[in-house]
Amino acid sequence: MHKLLALLCVAFSLSAKAGDFITVGQLPAEARATLALIDQSGPFPYPRDGIVFNNFEKRLPVEPRAYYHEYTVPTPGRHDRGARRIISGGTPPAVFYYTDDHYRSFLKIQR
């Protein structure tokens, strides 16, 4: 019973953030720069920017395939893509989410 309760708590903590919000002003400067690039359709610094984000874990609202796209948010001091991303939803993008833990949790960006 304790293991089940612990698993439920972990599952809730991972998905609960999908309903939380962050304002553009609260985002790191690199995330604001990435949003600006999305708004102007690039050019993007990473070849994988703009690829489909499949939402396999269902941590974001369920939408049809190819609804979500992901973009790298550079992390100072990292030489790889790091863990930070912005996920956009819709074409043109109508909703945006920020993750700083490589898709374990998301904050909806209020614009």
C-alpha cells in the first residue's frame, strides 16, 4: 500500500505542473530569446529545433499527432542541448510550455 501511495505521489508531482503557469518575464533570458525565434520562424541554432514532440507520457494535454513541436532553450555552460525546452502547440503556435527538466514537468507560458 505504501509503495502504491508513493507511486501515486510521484505521478501527481510529475503531471501537476502541466497546469501551472509561468509568465514570459519569469522565464530565463534564453527562453525568451527562443520564444522570439519561434515567433519569427527562426533561424534556429539547433538542427532538431522544430521537430514534432510526441507527448508520449501525456504530461501535456492530449492533441493530435504533430500538434506539438519542441525547441531548445540553451543552458549557459553546457556544450550540448541541455534539458531546457519550449514546446509549442498548434499551427500557428497558440500555446507554449516550458520545461527545464527534459520533459518531466511543464509550465504553461502565459503570453
